[in-house]
Amino acid sequence: MTTHQYAPNLFRNGLINQAGRKRRTSNELPPGIGDYVPLWNEQSSQAHRTSSRPLGPSPRRQEWSRAVQMLGAWNPRGLLGIPLVLVIIWMLVLWWGEEAIFRRKVEDCSWDRWESWPAASAPHHAVLIADPQLVDPHTYPGRPWPLSALTVRYTDLYMRKSFQHIQATLAPDSVLFLGDLFDGGREWSAGAGSDEESDQRDKRWKRYDTRFWLKEYRRFSNIFFDPWLHGRDNGQRGQQHRRKLIAGLPGNHDLGLGNGIHIPVRKRFQAYFGNGNRIDVIGNHSFVSLDTVSLSAKNQINPTTGSEGIAEDQQHTKEIWEPVEQFLHTAKIEKARTIARELRVLHGLPENELLDHAVLEFDDPRAHTISIESDSSRDIPSVVLTHVPLYRDPGTPCGPLRERFPPTKPTADGVESPEKDDANSIHVQAGVQYQNVLTPAVSREIIDLVGDVSHVFSGDDHDYCDVLHRGYTSKSEGIREITVKSISWAMGVRKPGFLLLSLWNPVDQDGISTGTEHRTIQTQLCLLPDQLSIFMRYGWLLASTLLILLFRAFRIVYFSGLPRQANSHHPHTNSPGPQSRDHEATSASTGSRSPANSIAVRSSASRPRSISPFPGHGYRLPLDEAKIRRTEENGYELRGGSSGDQGWSYVALGKDSMHRRRGGLLGIFDEFRSSSIQVAIIVIIWYIWLLWNS
């Protein structure tokens, strides 16, 4: 009786009979495959049934086979979808982090979601932006390249995207900046100062001059001015005559503070951004901008002793604060003129009042004076814009919207928050080139000389603060001051923001209010995305991607090509190896020497190839034996057949069907590197496209 040896090298490209012991013919195979699979060989089956040696693995091999089947349940061809899925996930996450989250955050602040004006109202919409502070060498002097360059790039990109969505989604009528446009603007030499002023500068910044400042000015223009002009060209809301952008209010990082300001630096800033002291009528409200960093030179606090009035008698200090002082003393008159001109334009009259043509004697007082139209009965509230906040008592809480230090919770139910909360307040302190709040004397002078102040908007602190001042003169319960958040994510706040103003104050030709609303200003804090959180999400996704690709490479190297043993319950196919061919030859020779009364067995040379090189229950597709032999001799692994005859476990992507494959850790590294590069190339191209279009 012929005995057949068990062949351990199974052909992994064969078809598996999932029905168990039931014989499966080519008619039962999926369409397109049955034509290539020979029918069951009865001689092989009869020889198998008459074999004296039990076929099938030992119990230990059966246990190993079950473990391999559990771990290798995924088809290697299905594993090819993992890089594609990862690419899709990356594209969606990057689109969300670079585009969708910005649009959604700004859309959440849409005017109609929080305004509460009468139905027929047409309010004026304004946006207040504080402390962009363009990152420059002064911001992080010890940060190495390329980290410093990436910080500059991403902070600029963040503010540009935010401002573009503000223009596209909110379409404000006016945009007002509250100072600190640059971070190191006060350090860049204007090239016109005295030798003494040049010697006072930090040696680290002496090589930065006006040329570098002009580059920073172009950066600011690309971030803010260009989107604004683009909105003007598109005719946003059809209210071109109402649109204003005011960026002339300086901060301590633009000029310095108090007696630390250099006159040439201030002149350079004013030449490009305009005068910091001005009055604008916006939405029937008079907005008074004040250069309080220069005014702080008057009664400036000494950082060492805490006393006021340092260097007050020096000529240099007087040149700094005197122009602001003169503007304040004429603020009421200039405000009346500006309001009168705005009312005339609003009602279709000439901007300037027509003067009577008359011949006057030289000693006639009317020849030396021009009548100033001033009417205190006009209902045009005043709004003060200042970079440095007004003075308040130490510990005055800033409210629940402050990010870094939320208010202290009440100690018991029904008990209000304390009137003083040091953690939730703006600290009343000063230092070199900074001062958190104005002095009490300067603050009171501003309120008294401007007159009829209802709101104050400030910056400098980088975080939100809402305070009601009751100690200053006002027509209502007090003066509300809001310190606006910084719009930059590099200024110590995780969620930057800006402030929305809705102004509704209908008046007649004489400036008398015709509305029924008691309040004329509504405000809303709008928060922008947390950029650090977005980066952390990218980091988590990167780590997950690498782990998934590493696990995929491990499975492909160790499980996709493992031999699967045949048994009565789980028939498999075996890959033909040298032992299989030797066994086939032995079977043929044995059959030729069989007795005459036995059933003759046709030799392998005179019959078509069997469906299996040894008696068994598996099926396989026909392959070129010469190709198999050639690959084994050359040390290659067969990854698929010729065109139209690729194996079911074909794994290579975009490679030749025959290639050298290393095993073990080197094989895992090759597969991991290949798949990582494939994913990275597509993801990087998509990311660059998103950044470019942002």
C-alpha cells in the first residue's frame, strides 16, 4: 500500500473549502474562479483513504493552528486598506484643525445669535482686537531655529485665518485695534535718535533698525490690512461709507511706556498708523482714542519705590505726555465738531458748516474766532479706547469669563462672590516698560475731560476682564470697562478672542435720540480655537498612526505568509515546496511499480497537474512550476503570479510582483517604513495645500 508523507509547506494562495469535509467542485466556486480549478482527483482521494498513516497535525500543532487563525483572522489584502483609512482620517482631522474649527468658532458668534435689538433696527457692527503682538526676535530671544521660525509662521497664520473668517462671516462695519501691534516695536531703532538714546538701548537689539520695522509692518499689513481691503473690494454689506479700520492706538510694546518712550519711535509709528489721539463717530457713538502709554509719563509710577511723579520736571518727559494732555483739554470741543459733521453727513448735508461771507474790522472779535457748535443735550455717548486699563482697587474681580483665573466660588449656597478676588483680578503693579493699570490721577483726568463716558475698552492684560467703575463721574450707574482678550495664541491664553460691539443709537438731525432702548451698546466675547489643543490632537493622531502601521507591519511579516495546516475540520491549501515535488515524484514511481491486479496510477508526466501535489482536501490556482523553482533558487518570495494570476494574499503596493523580502525585525522595519512614507507623502501634500489656501 502506498504511503504518503505529510507536506508541511502549504501553498497560501489556494482556496479554502469552508464547508469542511464536503467535497467542493469548480461549479460551487465563485464566478470567474471555477474555470481555473481542476475537479477532484478520485485517484488521490482513494489513495488518501487507503493510507495507513494518519494525516493531520498533532494536537499541539492543532492548538498552534487555532492560535494562528485567531491572530491572523484579517486577510492581508484587507490590511492594505489601513493606510488608506489613515490617510482619510488625517485629511479630515487636518481640514478640521486648519479650517473647519475656525469657521465654526466665528459662526458661533454671529450677530443674530446674541443681539436683542428691535426688529426694525440696523445696528452698526464693530470688532475690537487687542494685542496681536507679532512674534519677533524680542518675544522668545532664547528660542532656537527652526522652532522660532515655526512660532512666527504659525502665530501669523492663526491670526490671518481668524481675521479672514471675521471678515467673511461677520463682515463688521468697523475694526478697532487696542494697541501692542508689535512685540518688539519699541526696541527697533528709528535711526533718528540722539547718541544718548542709542546708548540706552539693549545691545541685543541694536542691529534691528527701521528696515526691520518696515518688514514687521508688512507682516501686519498682510495679516490684517489685506483681508480688510479684500472685503472692501467685495462691497461687504453695501455700506462702504460706514467701514472703518483704526489701528493708530499704540501700546507699550509699540512705543514703550512713560519716560521710556523715544520720540523718533513714536513719530515712526504715527507716520504709518496715524495719530494715537483721535475722535471717531461710529454708530452714533463718539470713540475717543487716547495714547495712554505716553500720558503715563505724567505722574509715572517708580517701579522701585512705587511713588508717582518720577522725572516729571524733565524736558524729555514733558515732550512725551504734553501732546496727549493738550488733546484731552480740547477733547470736548473736538468731539462736538466731529459729531456735528457726522450728523450733517448722515442727513445728506455738507460735511462742514457754511460760513457767512462778511467784511469785518480787524479789531472785531468775530474776525479772530470761529463759532464752535457744541450742544450738551445731544445723546451721543462717549466711548474711551485706551491700551492701559483704568485704575481700580486691588483685588477687583474681572468676572467669570476670565480664562487664567476664574472667579472664586461662593463659600455657601446663596452667597455671592466676594467683592475682592486677587486671583481673578488685574494686579495693580508696574515694572520696566509696563504698567498694568493707569494711576488714579490719570484715570480720573481722562474721565473728567472727555465727559459723558459710558464705556471704556482696553487691552494690555491679554485676558478678559469686565469691571463696572462706580468711582468715576457718569450719567448712569457707573462706567463699564472691558479689557479685551489678545487675538494671538502666543500671549499666555489658550483660547484667544476678540470683542464684538453692536451699536444702536438712532438720533434725529439735532442728535436727539429717537430710540426706546435704554442701552445703546451690546457686547459679546468671541473665543477662537485652542491652537495648542489642536497640535496635541495632531500629536495623538501621529502616535496612533505609527502604532497602527507598526502593528500592521508585524502582522504582514509574521502572519500573512504562515503555513496553515490541514485537518478534517479546517482544510487548507499548502504551498508547494521541494518536499511536495519529491513526494509527487515518489507517488508516481510507486504507482508505476504497482502489481498488475491493482489499480494503475498514471504518472505525473502523462496526466494534467492535480489540484494538489499530495492527496488532500485543498484547492489551488495553477502556477508556473518553473517560476516557483526560479524564485526559490534566487531567494525570492512569490508575492503574486503574472498578470491576471495574482495570489489572494498579494500585499505589495506599487512594486514589482517579485521582490526580495526580509523577515524578522528587518522585515517589519521595511514594511513599516514603506507604509509610513506612503501615508506621509499624501498627508503632507494635503497639509501644505491647506496652509497655502489659508
